[in-house]
Amino acid sequence: MPSLADTSHGHHGRIAEHVDRLPHIADSIGRVDLLTLRAEFAPEYAFIAGRLVRHMAATETSLYGPLEQLMAGRHSMAPMRREHEELARLVDALGDYAAKIEDGTLDRDDGIGLRRALYRLHSIVKVHLAEEDLYLGVLDRNLTEQEKDEIVRSFVRACEQPL
């Protein structure tokens, strides 16, 4: 069984690979033709709408409960949950822009909105993943190996669930 840290770093690494492409895509809006934008944006959107959304759900179901228990139920994960809500709104907005890119109706104003959504998603995810890494250290220092293994199993199962 992989460790909690290894599991998380693996997921975070795959997410970062895609999220790190978002500023480049945002910079290209209005500078490249729609076909080029579609070719760059579509795979990243597919990953975000699939893997990132699944990761957020898995984190909420597998990690945040044990963290709140360790922190005496102070609802310390509320800011992280709010960030998930904001990320979900951004993913929905990206879906709207993806449809406009696909049908060729993305106009200048939409391009500005897409650029803002991409930059915002990038910045929130980068900070959020760094915070999650800090919280994983809390779990790693305070749980037994058996408890950590159960969280890993739960997390992996949750990540595999269909959306």
C-alpha cells in the first residue's frame, strides 16, 4: 500500500502538470486562432472536469473528516471546502466556455472571461494543493499506519468513482 504522502504527491503532481498549463492557454487567448485554442484547452478542460473534480470529492470524503477530528472539530476545513466550491463554479464556467470554443462562438468578451477563469483556477489550485500538503503532514504525524492506510484506500476508491 502506498503511503498517504506518496498517494497525495502523486495526485498533486498529475494535477499540477495540467494546472500549470492554464496560464499559457490564458495568455494565448486572442493571439491564436480558435482551432489552436481548442487543441490546447480541450485536454486540460477534460482533465479538470474529470480528475480535478474527482480529486476534490475524494479529498472531502476521505481527508477532511479525519483532519477535523484531529483538530477538535473546529471546522478548520471550512475554508478548504469553500475553495472547493469556488473551484467547482470555475469548472462550470470553463464548461460554458468549452462549449463556445467547440461551436465557434467564443467572442472577445468570452475570451476575457475565459482568461480570468483560467488564471483564477490556476492560482486557487496552486495555493490549495500547497495547503493540502501541509494538512497531510498533520495526518501523517498524528495517525497510526493503519489509519493512514484506510484513508489511502478510501481516497483511491473515491478518486475512481464516476462523476
